[in-house]
Amino acid sequence: MFWLWFVLAAFKCVLLYVLAKTGQSLPRRARLDDAANRALPENRWPSVGMIVPMAGTDRRMPAAVRSLLIQNYPKYIPVLVTAENEEPAAELVRRIQKDYPHVRHVVAGPAHNCGQKNHNSLRGVAAVKNEVDVFVFCDSTHMAKPDFLRHLVGPLAAGEAEFSTGYHVVIPNDHRPVTLAYAMCVLLMRLLQAVSSFTQLWGGAMAMTREAFGRYAVEELWACNVVDDCSLSARLQNLRVPVRLCPGALLHTEATKHERHVWRAWMDRQVLFLKFCMPLQWGLLGFMCIAMAVPPLMGVLILLGGLFNVSSALAVLLVVLWVILLAKVLHLWRGLLRHSISFSRWFLSFLDAVVMFVLVYAHSLTAKSIVWHGQRYVVGRCGRVIRVERKF
């Protein structure tokens, strides 16, 4: 048992350390991309259709959408898409159009054979398909810097890639355990994205050329799938088509008094998308779940064994040293958020995130459907939607 603990504990520390160092390299990579983008002549930048599916009443949406409308990009057409014409998001679009008359509003209607977000995105594409060279897809609740679009489209403009992706970082506005744990989970996913073998599209900030959209039959794929990014990433991996990560295309997500059930629902979707669309990565995620959960649990048992003279003094010493090493690695992670967070709260949030990870992954083992924006999607192999059961 001790050697199982030792191997998993060592793997956990090494993995977290490598990801932390990867995170520290991202600002330098973003600066290199920025220099390359500045060297690109203005006439080399392709025209862009920016498609933003919108739903719900998130308080962050007005400012986030407006940040997407003030990009310092030469030519882009913003398309805001809602499922219905009479819903809170559609009313917000109409208010935005008063300040930005060039914004197009597309009413997609309800989805029947795919995820509503996929349906909205495809209707947005149809609205600008013959007018632009690149399609950009963005979420509506994350703040963008003015150069976000240039960073995201830069590799496509330079001819380096057909697909590119950004990601987001959570800005915790309080130090509550759930808010910090949510920020930590998003940070983990961002750092995994930065490892080339794990880089895949993220639907909140992804771009593709119009030619690639047609060549890889994206419309046909999305029209019957529950999710956009994981389904397309699976196809591109099978075809060995690379996705270019753009570290500078980083959106910012503010989190305040984040609720546990909201965090849980978000994590459920992330794991289930992988299960249905990328089962190999879902299996690897299961191994990571074991590596995250087993060492602290076994470490507690070893320390308790030391109190009753069951565990050897060497085993107890190694557990103590491992805890110190883990604390140092998590200190590096805390620095990546660039916020003053007490280490005790950060460490407790890490433990909270591990527990939630285990619960969510265990639930995914038998799950056959995904709940998303009030819809329950019954999903089959490769993320194909079997039916949309109900709205609640």
C-alpha cells in the first residue's frame, strides 16, 4: 500500500509542478504572438464573422458582449444569436444595437437534433457565410481585451493554422471556498490546454477558416451533436489536424459568491462532454481523478497508522515531506492567478476541488444525458443527440 501511495503521490506533485511551470511560460508565449501579429500587414488580416450565442440572464453578459464589440481588428462582423426573439438575451441584444447598429441579431429558433448552442452557432454562420474568411465563436459571459481577436485570428492570418483557440481565466472577487475552487478548476483546464498533446478547441474562444469549416464538415457534425468544441476536437484529432493555442486570446471571467450547485453543473458538463465525445481523454481523466484523490486519503491513513505504531517512521516522514512539497507546488499555482489569496484558503479550496472532482467523475460513469441551459439531452456515441427530452 505504501508504494502505491508513493507512486501516485509523486505523479501528482510532478504533474502539478509541470503544469505550473507551463503556466508561467504562457505570458512569454503571448508576447511573442503579439510581436508576430504587429509585424503582419493590415491587408493580411482576413475578414471575420464573430458569432456569439447568447442565452439566460447572466449579470456579466452586458459588459462581456460589449467588450467583444470594441476589438481593434480591421474588419469583423459581430453576430449575436438567441434561440427566441422574446427572451431576456434577445432584449439585451436590442439594447446593445442602439449603441452598435452594425451588430446583427439572429433568432435561431429551438434546436431539435443538437445542442441549442450548436444550433445557434450554425444559424450565426449562415448569416455571414458568404461575407467573411474566418469564423470566430465566443461565449457571451467573459470579458475580452481589445486585442483578443487579433491574438485569436493571428495564426490563421499568418497561414500557420486552420484552427485556433483561446481560453479563459477566472477572476475571484471573493475568497469563498467554492469561488476559489472554481477558479482552480478552470486554471487546471487552461494549463492542460497549454500542453501541446492536450490542446483542443474551447467553444468560448475558437476560430477556423471558412475553407476548413467546409472541408471538415463542421456544419454536419454540429447539426447532430450535443456540443461544439469537444465534438470537433475529436474529429480533428482523428484526422491529425493541429489546433493552435493562442495564449494571448485569454478571456476573463469574474466570479463572485459562486454557488456550489452552479459549479457542480459546470463540472458535470465538462466531464460528460469528454465521456461522450472523447472517451480516451475521459479515461485519462479517470486516472487523474485517482491520482488526485488517493494520495491525500492514503496519506491520512499512514499518519494515523503512525500514531498507533502501525506505519513505519520512514513512511510517516515521507508523507510529511510530501505535504510540504505539495504546498510549495500549490503556492506556484496561486501565483498564476496574480491575486492575493491566503494560502490556507487556497489549500482548502484545492481539497474541495478534489472532492468535487471525484463526485462528478463517479456520476459520469453511469450518466447517459447532459443538462444544459434548461434542456436535457439524451446522448449516444460520439456525442450524437438521440433526443431532447424536456425543458424545465
